[in-house]
Amino acid sequence: MLLIIARRLGMAVPTLLGVSVLIWLLLSILPGDPLAFLLPQDASPADRERLASEMGLDRPLPVRYVSWLGDVVRGDFGYSPFRRRDVSELIGTAWKNTAVLAGVSAAFGLSLGIAAGTAAGVYRNSIADRVVTGFAIVGLSVPSFWVAIVLLIVFSAQLKLLPAGGMADLSEGFGEYAKHLVMPVIAGSLITIAITARVTRASIVETFQADFVDMLRAKGLREWQVLMHVGKNAISPVLTTSGLQVGYLLGGSVLIETIYSWPGLGQLVFNAITARDLLVVQATTLVIAVIFVLLNLAVDILQVTFDPRQKRAA
Amino acid sequence: MALASGPRPAPIVHDVGRSAPAPLLEVRDLRTQFWTKQGWLTAVNDVSFTLQAGRVLGVLGESGSGKSAMLRTILGIQPRSARVAGRAVLNGVDLLALSEHERENMRGSQVSMVFQDPMTALDPVFTVGQQLIETIRRHHDMSKREAAARALEVLTLVQIPSPERRLQAYPFELSGGMRQRVVIAMALVSNPSLLLADEPTTALDVTVQARVLDLLSALRHELGMGIVFVTHDLAVAAQIADDIAVMYAGRIVEQGTVAEIVRSPRHPYTRGLLEANVRPGQRERPEAIAGAPPNLALLPPGCAFAPRCREAEETCWESLPDFRTVTARHHARCLHVDASRVNVEAVDAEEVA
């Protein structure tokens, strides 16, 4: 097992390098001037060159990339002239906020999705199944930002039950803290619920058709015992999609965080892109890539613990 | 085994004899229907037979003849949507009249089943030991350790080498023959009085097949189980069974002892099956039965085999023939039972086996 982990982490290095190269290239083709927001309107070309050389922007792209990479390896993500902060500090704060939102959303969305999908799969073609399947289709097709705005109008503007945005500090009391989470969590986990429910249902239905289920019943097992077996066999695709979902949530939803002014990674990267704050964009992308790599590894380890046959594949 | 009574009127009841012990399993007018787009499909059609303890009934028929559906109905694991009628009395208890809860208690303890494909019959993500122990503890109030000891016992019983190691193994780590032994072991944990075997050797290599058959024969004597052994392979049936019932389109069309069925088959379908078999030394091509099995949702009113039968006459198309007695234990659902058109080159039981 340790060997697998080590090998997978080793394989992650080229992946991350590739991601960093790609994001550098993309940002360099991107139209827009990173200096435009920093210079006063009437700045002279000389001012401009001075600032560019201060920020190292006058050097060729490969040189800038290599020196950036060297800094990153040493844990230095650079300095954001826009926010007047170290990039690592910006990401550190935003990451914590996103982690809270993503954690609650994932716990809520995955558990609800798995529960609903299991119920639908076990009681196939029942009313419950139809409700779940119908909800899943709606959840997948309705854009989350639309739901976010509707929730805002109903619960904030009309009913005045929930705060319209922002994040409370725990010092303001847990109730206040939780209140701020309700709408972003619901809007943000809608897709997670829908996808997880669909995948779970499909996998449960398929597994119930396997021959070994007949055998379990032939052994006289109670129906709940049969369901335990089916569940363990059906979990693999659910784990895979769950890993991706958690990855997306941890990456920070730009839309949800912007609509509810949640000070997380999504909002940070959104603002950074608008301002051409290249170092922040690059660092955030790299962090998200690392999250995905680690999550995939975690999912693979879980897969092996549920299904020993996958040890060969891993 | 005794007889299959035809449906009313006046079933040709075969006298089992007053001294005969109460049968282990008595199936009467068993009927299983599935709902399809074409209406109710009758997979098992008024099947009746009796099995004495310690005997083996071979049920012979091609795929789709209702053999598997019959076993599943007796066990109670047919699809929930199926419509079931009739009786299946095991040791005096009608299985079909039990509640679902009571049937679950019977399954795996008094009546067990061995499945066709050992590659898919075991749960792939639990070890052999876990699956055995769970089965044992389902029916017996035992600690895990006691159950593990019993698991070891049954693995030894089915002649699995180094059983201690197999307990830790996952099914994918075992060969097909080994897996089928595990499946058999799992069926035996509670010493069932009845074993339902659904083509247990079909998916195996011929050499492995022979060994599994030997094992089942030995176990039947050792444990005194009655076995209903479903197969499409006449040679296999002749090797393991005492009696044979031939099924066609959901009905039993002929039954008798192995020797009777193999030496003097009376139903044209049975004869066709025998002729389709290759005997050792045979030069000419075996003769297949012309035509295809009927659609079970659109069965004709008469004999289901009539469309393929060379001897069919008008009555055969119009009404279903009752069972006719050939000898005390040999019956066939055919008008021509007495016609002496018995195959002169009758296949010898020994030859087939």
C-alpha cells in the first residue's frame, strides 16, 4: 500500500509540472496587460518599463517560469502588487474559507445524494425512485447560479431569514456562522446531490442484477444483509464521482462564492483574473491541481480497501 | 421419485407403496409466470414430481425449458414480479405457503442451491471465509470463531486443499473448479436435506466437471441429501441421477429412471435429445431436433412439441395429452407412448455415461 502511495505521488510530479506550464502558457497568450491596473493613467513608457523590470516582466517567459518554479519549490509563491500581500498568505486565508464551505457542501451533498440514490435503486420504479430521478435531472440541468439568485431573492430579500452574503466569524456565535453557510451550501451542492444520486442509483440497480445477489438470497440472508453486499459492490463509481465532486468544491466555486461574496479561492481567483494578477492565478491553479491529485490518490486508496481486485490495477 | 400426476381429471396416480417413506420433496402443480409485453409467460407449467431423501432427480431440458425457473421458484428467489401457484412441500412444510421471513430461514439451512456459474456466484469483494461465516452465523447461533471452525470443516468436506488459506482468499484468487467447490461448501454449511443444483458443472472444464460430479455424488451419500440436478447434458444427468425428468416448454414431458429414459425413451422430444447426443465411436453427425423451442407466452393449446414432432397428429395440436404410464415409474406425456417405435439402436446408459 505504501509503495502504491509513493508511486502515485511520484507520478503526480510530472502532472503538476504540466499543469504549471500550461497555465503559464495560457496566461501569456491571454490578452490584457498585467501592468494596466497598477500604473496611473498618465504613466510614461519609462515608468512602465521600470515597473515591468521591478516585477521581472521584462525577462523572457521561460526564464520567468523557471525562476517562479524555483521560488514555489521553496514555498514562496511571490507577492501580489494588487492586494499588497504575499500570495501564500492570500491563498492561505481563502483556502480555509473555501475548505469550510466545500467541507459542509460535500458532507451535505454526498450523504444526501448517496441516501437518495440508494433508496431509488433499492425501490426501483417506486414513487420515491421517480421523485429522486426527477430531482436529479432538474438538479443537473438548472444552473447553480440561478438557484443561488432565486434563494437570495426568496430567503434574503423577501423572507429576510438569511444573510445575503459574506462569511461570519465563529466569534459571532455558531448560529450566525451556520446561517451564512445555508444558501451557499444548498446552491453549491445541488449538482453534487444530483450527480451522486444518479450514479448511486445506477450502480445499485446494476449490482442488484448480479448473479451473486441470487446466491446471497439463496443462502437465506436477510434483505438488509443483501443490501450491505450490494452496497460494497456498488460503491466504486460513487467513490470516483465523489472524488471529482469534492475536488470541484474544494477548488472553490467561482459563481457561488462571487454571488454570496464568500471570501474563498473561487472569489480570489476570479478577482485575480479580472486584475491580471498572474502570480495569484498561477498559485491558485497549482493549489487546485495539488488538491485534485491528492483527492484522486485518496479515492484510489479507498477503492482498493473496498475492492481488493483493484490492487492489481493500482 | 414417483410420478407426475397429470392435471385433473383422474390423475394417473402411481402407487408409491404404503411402505415408502414420506417424500422429502413433493412438488405439485407448480406454475411460475412472468409478465412480459406479450402477456403472462408461463415458464413453469403445472410441474409435479416427488423426490425421496437421498435420491437424485436429474431435470433435463434445453435452455428456456423452465428448469432454472422451477428451481428458483422452489427456493423462493424468483423475480418478485413473478406469479407463482402450486405447492412445494419439503419435509411436510409447503415452502410456497411460508412468509418471506420464514422462507429466508429455510433457505441455506434446509434447502440450498448451487449455481451455474461459479465465476459470478460469489460476492467478489468479500473473502471466502467472510462469506462462509456469514452464512453459518445466519442460521446458527455461533461465535465468529466457532463459525470459522465450521467453515474450515465444510471446505474440507468439499476437498479443497489447504482450506485455512482459502478462508483468507478472495474469489478472484481461486480457479473456477475451486470456486464451485466453495459455492457447494456454502450450500452445505447447515446440512440441508435438499440441494437444488442449477447446471453446476456447465461452466466448468470437462475434467473439473467430472470431479465436481464425483464430489456431489459422494456428498449425497455421505449427507443423505436429496438433489434436484438441473442440466441440459444427458451424459451428466445419466451419471449423477437416479431418475430423470425431461422438461419441454415449462412442462415435464417424460419421467422415469435413468435406465428407462436412456434405454427406451417414449416421448419424441426425449428421443430427439438422445439422438442429438454424440456417442463414443459415432461416425455420422448427431441429428438435431428440427425447429426451435416455442414462445412460452404464445403456447399452443395442445402439446407444445407438436410443431417439431414427426409423429404429431391432429389431436396433438388440439389438446394436451395426459401422462401415460409405460412402467410403474416411467411416464410420458405423449399419445404414442405405446407405439413401439422405440429406437432399436437405443442408447445404452453406459455408453452415454
